[in-house]
Amino acid sequence: MKQFAIIGLSHFGSRVLEELLQYEDVEVLIIDRDQRVIEEFKDVVAAAYIADVIKQELIEKLVPTTIDAAIVDLGDKTEASILVTNYLKKRGIKRIIAKAETEQHGEILSIVGATDVVYPNREAAKRITLPLISSALSSFFPISEGLVIAEVRLPDTFAGKTVIEADLRKKHGINILAVRRHGAAQFDFISPAYQFGSGDTVLVVGREADIATIPAPSDGIVQPPPNVGSEPPSAAGPSADTGKRSIFGRLAQVLGSPNRRSLRKRIR
Amino acid sequence: MKQFAIIGLSHFGSRVLEELLQYEDVEVLIIDRDQRVIEEFKDVVAAAYIADVIKQELIEKLVPTTIDAAIVDLGDKTEASILVTNYLKKRGIKRIIAKAETEQHGEILSIVGATDVVYPNREAAKRITLPLISSALSSFFPISEGLVIAEVRLPDTFAGKTVIEADLRKKHGINILAVRRHGAAQFDFISPAYQFGSGDTVLVVGREADIATIPAPSDGIVQPPPNVGSEPPSAAGPSADTGKRSIFGRLAQVLGSPNRRSLRKRIR
């Protein structure tokens, strides 16, 4: 039997509750300030309280020290989540999982006692971005310590080669985990003797930079020619920008955007 | 050069913008109703508009048909996100990524035109839940088509065995991708001749049920004895619940929880 407390049932807390309830030997205690939230879930949990958890006495009264973990998700109430995490830490809860949106919020949560900080939106954003940039990638999972898992569509130059002949491990520093044949729904584990077909997708593990070295499939991806219709994006000189670039700018000119500067700064 | 439009910069949309801005040849157009949001980001994007995107004419005016993808994140405004997704589809945008919280919302987004539906909170909840339930797992990544990647701490019975001798592929149906030595920060790729040490963590790929068959490390995990101090949880008869179970119940009795029923229902 495992026991968990979910303090705050915003989007993340509610989804964690749903996931935990898939398991048999699990008991969950929920606390939220919002009566509607508690009413929604009270019939499926072991205990449910409507309470404003900002008060330390309430955490001490309601949360047993023996629980396996507490999950904190007070939505956008950043300060409250920091206070509650600290109360749970002082109460001696051994595992405290807290949700954060920003790096700064996450850092403070760690300092005051969170053992795990989860950034759902940042993680999801990371996962979709590389596939948007690189047309060969269809899916992308960052793993701890610099490793990533990616689904990569192989260019047709691989068709007819075996896994050994393609030698992605040596040539690109990556390992193939599984292959999905063109048009198939499932990934299958393969032997080194497997012969790639046209349009195969591979599930690979490696460093992000290494995965990016797999050549992209050429079909359907039209690369616009460099230096066509571009304007210098910065004082550094002419760029390889394409004709596409001017579309946003022209629109902004017509419509009066608050800003149409070129994109050379980076936000942190 | 790739061009993207982010319609709505709630938590997910903002994180996607931050990720996209890491790349050089990317240009982003942002639209949000909230002036503060637009002010915050206007200096780092190619174009920024304060606009209520619920109006179809605005989408037609502001979003070029040539963009590579549009990202829709109107926060909790479910109906608005459905309308906007549909406008983008009718405008002919080839890739539309929309954020959803619930299954129902996601389904509708797909029907009206989203090519990708992202559930940040559900995905993060899935990722943390299995490690909370299974003490051998420290991290867990669901991959498409039923495959999962997991970090699993090996029990000490593996120490001294080589990868070939342990034969996790045959005995448990899973593939080892990399190993992190006890105390090391980095995962390393290994050869089949690698000899496991005490406390090694392996990164494996396989089906969820297969990964759960790896025996858990025994150290530090105390399993409470079955049938101690338990009360029958349902009419189905006595359970294997442990003494732990009664804690929430007793507390609820003292404090007057709105509910203290045993956890046997499942929410959907």
C-alpha cells in the first residue's frame, strides 16, 4: 500500500490523481481550497479536505508524516506553493513533488524542500520544438544527463542497407532501439541483420547534436534558396535569410505591429 | 528559415516561444489578447499583435498561410482554442499544435483540425506516477505505440553479472540502452561485456508491463506486513491492506472529511 497527498488540484495535481488511481494498492488524500474540486473527486479518494493550505497548522493536522510522497500544485499561486512545500519539508515528508512554470520558481521550490520539481509546460514545449525545427524528427524525448530519445524518419539512401551496414552507432554516435516500417502503427525491435525499407522511422537514443547529424529525408521538404529577398538582420552583415522572412515584416508594416525587429535576441 | 505563429501565450505557448528562440533560423509571430504578455515578448519576435483571436477575420489578416506551424494555447479558454484551431485549419495552415488538458477537449481539437494535440500536465503526471508506485524506477518516459523508456535501479543480485549474463532482453523482454554507475552523474553506453556493479541504474526501453517485471532493489524499501490492522475495504471481502491504511480514515473521522470511503472506484 502506497499513500500520497495531493495538495492543490490544479491541472497537474488532477492529472496525477487520475494516474495514481489506475493502481490498486494506492490511497490518496486530497486538499484544495476550492469546494467544487473537492466535490468532484471526494468519492474516489481516501480522504478529502476543503482547506486553505497556506496555514502551517493545517498541513500539520491533515498530512500524516508516514505518506510516501506529497504532490504540490497550487496552479499559479507561486508564493503559496513555496510556503506549502516548506511546511511539508518541515513536517518531514520524504518525497515532495512540486509543479513549477519558471526556472526561478523551480529553484526556490528546490531550496525550500521539493525533492522533485516538475515543469509540465516546459517539458512539453521542449519535446515538440525540435521536431518542428528538424523535419526528419517526428518525436523527441529529452532524458536526464544529456541523452535524448527521438523518432527519426530515415532518408531513402538507407533503404536496402542492413542495420550493420548503416552503422549509425559509428557514423552518427547513436543507437537504434526500434524501427517502424513505413505505414506501420507499431515500433518493432529489430536484429542487426534487419534491412531498412523506404520510409522507415527509427527510434534512436543519443546526444541531441549527434541525432541532428542524421540526414533529413529529401521528399516533400523544399529548402528555399539562400540570400533571396533578404534584408540585413543585424549589424553583423548580410544573412542567409530567405524571401519568406519579409512576410511577417510586411504584414506588420501594413497592420502596425508593436514590433517587427529581426529575431536575434534570445530570451532567458 | 522556419516560421511559426503562436496564438495565445499561456504557460505552454510561452515555453514553446522560449524553446523556438534557441534556434538561429527561426522567426516567430505571436498574438495574444493580453497587452502585458505582448509587451514582455515583443522585442524578441518578428511580429507581435494584441488581438482577440476569436474573430476569424483577424486570423486571416494576421497569420500567413505559408508558416510552418501554428501553436495554439489559450490557457483555460477551451471554446476559444477550438474556434481558433478551426480558423487555422480553414486558413490552410499545414501543422497546428494545440494544447489540451482533458481527453474530451483534445478530441474536439483533433476533429476541428489540430494535427498534434499536446497534454503537458497529463504527460508530466504519467511520467512521475510510475516512479512513485515502483521504487526501482526513478524516471519514466512513455513513447508512442506502447513503448516506454525508464530509468531502473537494478537490485544487487545483478552485481558481477555481465549484460549478456543478465540477459534482460530474453528474461524480461527489455533492451538496455545505457548504464549509470552508482554515484555517477552521466549515463554511458555500454558493450555486452559490461559487468554490472552494485547500485547501477539502467536506462531501458520496453513495454511498461515488461519493465515492471525487473525485481526492485531491496535496500531501504520496507514493505509493511499484509493484513495488519486492516478493515475490509469493500463488500468483496477482506483485503491485503496494511496498517497504514487506517491513518487517513482515522484522521478523517477526527476532522470530519467530506468523505472517507475506501478507494475502490476509478475515475475516468
